[in-house]
Amino acid sequence: MDLIRKGKVKDVYDDGDYLVFKFSDRISVFDKIIPDEIPYKGESLCRTSTYWYKIVKEIGIETDFIQLMGKNEMKVKKYSIYNKGREYYSNYMIPLEFIARYYVAGTFYDRIKSGIIDYHNLGFKNMPEYGQEFPDPYFEMTTKFEKFDRPLTFEEAQMVSGLNKSEIYEIMETIFKIDRRINNSVNKRGLIHADGKKEFALGIHRIPVIIDTFGTLDEDRFWDRKEYENGKITELSKEMVRQYYRDSGYHDKLYSAREKNEVEPDIPPLPAELVSRISSMYMNMYEKITGLKW
């Protein structure tokens, strides 16, 4: 097998007609790889993704999953990379990331607070609080292969991806169908699924095919339901790591450097105690998300 891409979290190998994903214990935030590995993180992501692949297949949605090859490896179908100007009729990876939001959280809240997004257009009468539920699910698309992800308008997404309007709407409805299953499932196990990111390819006859990983702590945001009902948001995802770097001041330094086009500061390592806590969270959340034993 040939290594064709070393990502922030997983390594991708070419196995002839297929690809092999090898999930590492690396962790990244703000497009920076942290100089600490999180024990069992890769295994948690791989096994959680495998669980959701099987669930969505049961509800009639095409996936790229073929088989689990080990605790942190899976074999998947191979798709061409979309090349604008040489558009493939089918079997290409869509160069977009699709995000469905159910609660106001993360940097999206910052975009509302700064006025970049008008909260009236989201269905709110007043400025929403962090963690407030959207009146209706919010769907957005961002770039996938640029250095930093950026939100796209509907028209920009069409130009970047080669999709038409009906295909984008079909993908959106597919995402909502998947998330209804995720939301209902994890709610029974004491979790709130606040938002999630997904990626797609176009298969034969341009049928949407969900690819890569989803429903894990790296792509999705989960909160403790009882804590939320008591007025407290307890992060049970990679957001915990992001918050550490916000509290430490690193986030502000990093984004200040990016805005000024200066050299970005190296991301410092995590405290050993936090590494241990995050590792335990990935293992425990596998059980909470799937209902299966570690």
C-alpha cells in the first residue's frame, strides 16, 4: 500500500481499487496539530464511524465503507477528486464540507455576536445565548481543500463543487435524515447532538454517498443532556481541547497572527492530566454514543 495523504488525524493509503484509512492518535485544533498523542483516540474514531456507517446503511443511505480491518483501520471505496473544468459525471469527491447546526455553539456564536450573521435571519427575535436551540436546523457549506475552511454562499458552493441546486438540497435532506437518527439515538443515552460536519461524494448516477468519518467527537459536538437541562453546557467532544487553548490565550495569539499575516506561533503541548482526561473521554464517549462496550 502506498501512503497518499497524511492528514491531521488519519493517514490514507492506496490499496489498488480501494483506500485504507489508518486513524492515528493525533489531535488538531484551529488547523494546528497538537504535539501530544491521545491514547485510544484513533480507535475510538474508527469504531464510532463504523457504527454509524452500519446505521445509515440500514436506513438506505449509500456510504463508502467496505469493512473494518482492525481497531483503527478501515477499507473504503475510492473516488476521484473533483477537478473544475474536467468534471466527472459521477464517482467524484465533492470538495465541500456540509454542516448541520441544531444549537448555537462554537465559532458560529462568535459570527452571530460580531454581526457577521444576522440572528433575525436565523429565526431569533433577540440575540441568542450560547447553547440556545435553533428554531429550525441551520445548514451551511464550507470549503474543504483550502488552507482554512471558509463559509460559502449557495452560489459559491455550486461553483466550487459542480453540484446543481437540486443535488445540494438532496444532500441537505440526507444529512437531516442521518442526524435525526443520531439525535434520537444519543438522546436516549443522555447526550445532546449540537451540530455535526459531513462529507460526500457523488456515486453512480450522481447519487450522494456519505464518505469519511462522521458522528464522532472530532466532527460533531456533544453535550451532557442533564447538565444542559440544568442550565450548564458540558462539552463532551474535541471542543474541550479548543476551549483549553482559548482559555490559555493561544487562540487569540494565533488568530491575531493570521489576521496580520505574521508567522503563526507554535501550538504548545497539553498538560499530562488533560491528555489523560481527553483519552478517557474518547473511550467513554464511544460507549455513550453507540451504546456498545469499549
